[in-house]
Amino acid sequence: KLKRIDLTSNGISRIDDDAFFGLPALQELILRENSIRQLPALPPLMTLIDASHNQLGSTGIQREAFK
């Protein structure tokens, strides 16, 4: 039933590929101000993702991330 996660400024550098697999109701994911280089696949009901102020490059978003 979890709908929102805010992990702002937690020093996160890596997120496992299946980190959000068991969260089908997740709609908002806030990852601001970390050191993330790559996003995993995201749940289908996502309406908001804030990954600003990270180290995402053009290859940091998996092909299936926003499917």
C-alpha cells in the first residue's frame, strides 16, 4: 500500500534492480541530492519521480525504467 518514498539526501549511490519490485502501488519516488548513477525499473503506477541533483548520465536510466 506504500504510495510515496522520500529518500532525499541519504548518501545513496546505488539502488538494486529489484528494489521497488514489491511496491506495485508506489506513485511518488523522491531521490533528490544523492549520488545515484543509475535508476532501476520503476513500478507501473509511478506519477512522480524526482532524481534531481544526482549523477545520472545518458546511460543511467535503464531502457525499461519508465515502461
